[in-house]
Amino acid sequence: MGRKKLHIEWVQLFFCTLWFLGALLILVMYAMDDLPNSFSVPRFISWLYDLLGVLPASIIQLVITVIGIFTSFSRKPYAEKVSSHEKDEIVK
């Protein structure tokens, strides 16, 4: 049985980390009552904040991005390198 190597989806990790930090920033600014004065929520996600409210929408985003961050790390089996001489012996 082969060993498993850690595989990282770098693009997914990068975007999930950015999204996590953005949602965390909005949550912290909302908790400090500074959100309306200094930061506007991006339009493409504002419908979620309008529908649920800032606190629940931020928490949902944080949970989803944490799941995305954890799923960007996976263990995939890899075949150990076998020399051509060993391959010939296996075939015989």
C-alpha cells in the first residue's frame, strides 16, 4: 500500500483566506459600530447581509471559508518511484 502525500490546492487556499479575512474584517467593524462610517460591503455579497443581517451573514461566511481552507489540504496516494530495471523484473 502506498504512502499518502499532502496535496494543497493553492488557488482555493488563497481565495478562501482572502474571503475569510474580509468577512472577519466586516464582523469586527460591525462589532465596533464602525462599519457604516468606514467600510461598504461589496455589492455582490450585500444581498446576503440584507437578507440575514450582518452578524449571521458574517458567521456563515466564516464557517464556509474555514471549510474551504480545510478542504484545500488533502492527502492523495502517490506511487513510489520505481526504476526501469525494477519495472522489467516486475513484468517478468
